[in-house]
Amino acid sequence: MRAYVPAYDLRIAESLSEALGLLASEPGVWKPFAGGTDLMVLLEAGKLSHKHFLSVAKIDDLRGIEVTPEFVIVGALATYTEIQTHPVLRAEFPLLCAAARETGSIATQNRGTLGGNIVNASPAADSPPALLVYDAEVELVSQRGARWLPFHGFQTGYKKMQLASDELLRAIRLPRRFSGWRQHYRKVGTRKAQAISKVCFAGTALLENGAMRDIRIALGSVAPIVLRAVKTEDALRGRSVTTAAIAAARETLAREIAPIDDIRSTARYRLRVAQNLLGEFLSRLAQ
């Protein structure tokens, strides 16, 4: 059953100050959105429970991709298409570009935003695993000021995050220090395209004399939040990529993640796929 459109209230902010003022004046009343690709699915299904929405799509302060010697700073309104085509992101952050290619259809990639993918706070989102392995940070702004937070820990539970009701996500900051790291991204869904992930994997490692000097591993759809597999990383850091190391890492990962049964897959399947994707990543490092 479709939703009744006149039952909803929509405001369009022309500036960042206007949007922050409205959020501060009525905390919790207005839900910001940009591309609206997730909202439209709920609206069509008649399951969009919130009634008051604030469009931030016209705010120039949330746009753009800035490159400095230390960081790439991606505006929250950067679309998946803009991410895929940016030369520095393609060269230095290929996992994020791969995630952007895997997200929805071409139409979704042209309209959907990186900021929206983050604040939707779904454990099945495609871009957060890449952001986790890149040690990304997020900038939150309100009338009270601005603050930067590590993306690792930003999500605190299913659809929950460290975002106050009067705050907007303004930008995502990526440190430019992964040159020379080996990188791997895989999304497993029901189809090869336009599917919600059953398991999403992002990994990057720095090899030195055949050993993993440092390593980052993140997965989606295997816990209430997108997960950085810190214990599995610790089990691998400093070790050579051997059959024994891969087997031990698979066992550690099985204890670290907590997949569930749902309409899209089973916990058993997700666990096995997550282990296989980890094994695939590590085997490629050995090659």
C-alpha cells in the first residue's frame, strides 16, 4: 500500500545556516535527506513512518571533493558517480570507488550520496566497509559548532550513530597514506547488480618482506553495524601469508562476527561467505 503524500511535510533548505537553524529550533522533528533513494522505497511501500523531512540537496556547503597533501575531503552530497570518476579517489581509494559502482543502478548512483549512505546507518550499506579500512573521519556540524569523529565507532547500533538531532554530516575525510597497500573489495548479493548485500568485504594490507606489516579488514551485513574486524587484524598483523595464518584468521573471524538469519540470507551462509572472502583476500596477498 502506497503512502498518502499530503500527509508528509517537506522543507527545502537553501543554505547550511537555514538547515541548521530549523534542526535546532525543533529537535527531532525534521529528518534531513539528500538523494532520497532509500526514502522513496519506503514511501512506495507505505512504510515511511516519519512525517517531517528537510531536503539538504541544494546546500553548496555540503558539496565538492577537496584534495590536500594530507587528506581527501569528500562533501556529504558527493554522489556515487562523482566518487567513481574522481581521479585521486580512483588512484588512492579504489575500495570506495568499487563500493560506489556496486551501489544500486546508474540512476541511483547519479542521485544517491555518500553522506546519505552513512547516516542511513544500515549494516548492509556498501561504502562504510571501505571507509572503515581507510580510517575515515566524519565532520558533524550544528549551530553549536563543528566536530570531527573517527568513522570507526560512529555507528553505535542498528540505525544508531553519534549524530545529535540538531547535527548534519558535512564531510568525510580520508587520510592519504595508503599508497602501496594491497586492496580488495567484494560484495555478495542475490544478483550481480542492484542487490542489497548479503556480505560486503573490504580489506587492505601493507606487505613487508612477505609479512603483513599492517592490515585493515571490514565487513557489512554480519553484525548490527558495519564491522571493523579488529581481532582478526591482530591475529594477522606481523605474520606471513601462509596456509596456517589464513586458517587461524578464518577461525578468529568466526568468533568476531555475529550474522543473523533474515529474509535475504541465513547466518550460516553469511558466516561461510565472510570466511571465504577473507581467505580470498589473503590468498591474493600471497600471490
